Amino acid sequence: MAKRDYYEILGVSKDASPEEIKKAYRKLAMQYHPDRNQGDKDAEEKFKEAAEAYEVLSNPEKKAKYDRYGHSGLRGGEDFHSYQNVNDIFSHFSDIFGGAFGGSSIFDDFFGTSSSGRSRQRATGQPGSDLKITLKLTLEEIAKGTTKKVKIKKYNKCSTCNGTGAKSSSSFKTCSACNGTGEIRQVSRSIFGQFVNIQPCNNCGGTGKIISEPCSACKGDGRVHEESTIKINVPAGVSDGNYMTLRGEGNAGKNGGPAGDIIVVFEELTHEYFTRDGDNIIYDLYISYPDAVLGTEVEVPTLNGRAKLKIEPGTTAGKYLKMREKGIQHLNGHGAGDQLVRINIHVPKVITQKEKELLKELQKQPNMKIGN
């Protein structure tokens, strides 16, 4: 894709003064700065595009080359940088422009504070890790929903020291790495002024304190690994492989960090009688040939106990009889699926002599012929 004209990018004319070029770039830099457009890739590209244009047009020699030859007269890496990310802009501008905008950030007005606030990250402790468990469920439990209590091993906040990891409130000393601030500061200069990148201190975990006397119960970790019982409310209608998240029920965090989650994955157990089809269940019923021809009433199992089912005369093999709303409750809570009873004709492998004689006699009857 052809490069856009640098003057067009900054929105200035070819005879614009250095101050006008700087002012135009300042406006675009504020508009598309990553702090103002977090996660916006289009804004990031425009931020880099504006930086490249300003790099050329703010330099008299490079500007003269561009005015005479256009983009073809510039050499990448010497006359301009192809910025891969915004960090390249900050690092390169420090060398190329020095303190072009003075000692303060051009974003002071936007943030209302000094530029040191740009990369400030407050220590919030180390979050606890997530746990994943598999919960096996019967169709009966899935049909109506259930509450299960499960025992698991996980890290809980130490009750002896209340998660501090120290023997007492006086069992701390000041961290020598950060002098008790809990933060490590790195100062750098760029076209935007002075930037202070603030990160939590790795030595003390951002607390500013080091444990001098650890808690005897947790050995200074602030957590204990123990068996816990969790309650899981399973909604009706879940399927095999579905999962639910128990927020904040996972391993406890460190130094006041939030607890992780528990991911509960549901596993549907094979049923003795039923096969699941969505929210419907299928039951295979075997009836005798006389019952299929004459009709009958039978009892069949359901997820709620046994129930009567009428078989109409002339029922054929493979036919499905529907028992309404005897299936799985819908996940949204409104209504339920059906129980589908699939008819199979039982053919005995062993018969008595009398049964054989009766069948031969029946075989001779006109309605027993295929097509009747």
C-alpha cells in the first residue's frame, strides 16, 4: 500500500513553520496516544504514522529531501524509522529529538498530572491460580439440577497470620531494594518529556516489607494447602463438557492478591436405560408380537420413577412414542424435553413345542401374509 503524504498526515501545508508542524504533531500524538486508545490497533498505526511524518518534517535536511524527491528520496533507518511498536517511538525520539518539547510531557494537560503517571502500576499482590475439576453427573441430576459438595485440596489464606506470612505485625523489616515504597522506578526521556516507569518491587512483592519472622503455620507463605469443601449449584439442563466458573473459589493469592477461580467441567455418566438426545431422552422398549398387534399397557422407567404407557394396536417396530416433558429440563428453566420410547419387537430365541404349533397355525392365516 502506497504511503500517505507526510504533510497530509499532519494536516499542514508545505510552507508550514517548524512551530506549526510541531503543534500539528502534538495534536495528533495526543489524539492517538496509546494511553488514550488502549487496544485500538488503528489508533496505534496512526500514532506511528504521525511519528514518522514528524520525524522527517521537523528535520530541515530530511524535509528538503522529501520536498524534492518524495518518499523515494528517503532511506529507511537513516532518514526515518519504521516503527514496529510505540515503544520504538519513545526510545528513538529520545536520541533524535532530545528534549524537543522541554522537560514536561505534552500529555500533562490530558492527564492533569506529571508524565510519571503514564506507566504507573500499583502493586496489588500476586493473584491465586485457578483450579479445574471434573464433576460427574447422572441424568437424573442433570434433569432437575442439583447441589453437590466436593472436597478438594487448595491453598487457603492462613488463618494464623491472616495471610501476611509473618509471626506478628512487628515481624517485618523494610525492603532494601525499594526502601519500603514497594515500587521500582525507571526514568527515561522522550519527545514527550520525562517518563517514569513504575513497577512493583520483585524483592518484596510490592509490599515494601520483608518478613523477618515467618508464621509457623504457613512458613511465611501466607497460605496453607489443605482440604476444603466447596458447594456447587448445578443448574438443570447442563450438557457433557459444559463448565461453570466459581469466582474467587480457587487458590488464595499472596500479599493481598485476589483468589483464583475454580473451573467446574461437567461429565455426564452413561445411563442404564436412557440415551440423551439434546434435552430429550430415548428409551428402547421391547414388546411381544401379540402386544404389538393387539395393543397393551406397560410400565416404563422415567427419570422420575416408573410411569404407564399405552401401546396402541398395530404398533410397528421403530415407532417412537412420546412422553411429553419427561426429559431434561431446558437450561433456560422454561419447560423440558420429552422421553421418546422406541418400539422394538421381541423375537424369542427359544420357544416351546406348543408355541411352535400355534405360530405355524398363525402363519397360515390370511392376515399374516406380507402385504396384508
